[in-house]
Amino acid sequence: MKSRRKCEVKITDDAKSDFIQLPKDVIPECLSLLKRLEFDIELGQKLHDKNGKDLSKCRKLYFGQAAFRIVYKEISDDTIEIAEIVAMGERENQAVYEIAFDRLNR
């Protein structure tokens, strides 16, 4: 069994806007995943290259019958680990990954 690494979850202003736009029926599941993330920064699957977009410093979580994603970046220093939520939204047409890549490369 892997050891769980606790972290602080920080939601960017852009990701807060994403959250507000989510369908109401998926919000409870999204909130539950964000809470679980506090207790295991490695909860999400590692991302790699998505259609030529390097997201290798990020992880993804599925929700809403796998139609939606939370994309977060792991930030670590000597004192604390942070899961910074970069984007939340629909997986369809890789939309959430495009948004995350754009936000990370501003």
C-alpha cells in the first residue's frame, strides 16, 4: 500500500470560476474529491502530453461519470505540499486539458 501524502488544496481564481459553471448535479462529487485530495496529493492520475500540450507536472481526477476532470499541479517545498487546482471542467474534446495548459503557460 502506498503511503499517503497530505497536502493543502489551493484553488486558483480561474478554477473557482470553473467550479461555479459546473452542472449542479456533479458539484457534490467534485467537493468530495477535493476533500479527499487533502489527504493524498497522489490521488489523481499523472498526466503527460495531451495533443502536444505538456501537462507532465499535473494530475487529473475524474468525476460526473468520468465526463468531468479536475486538473491540478503538485507544488512542493521543504515545509508543505500543495495541490493547486488549475482547471475543472468537461473532458469532451480535451477541453479541460487545453484550458489547463493555457493557464499554466500564461
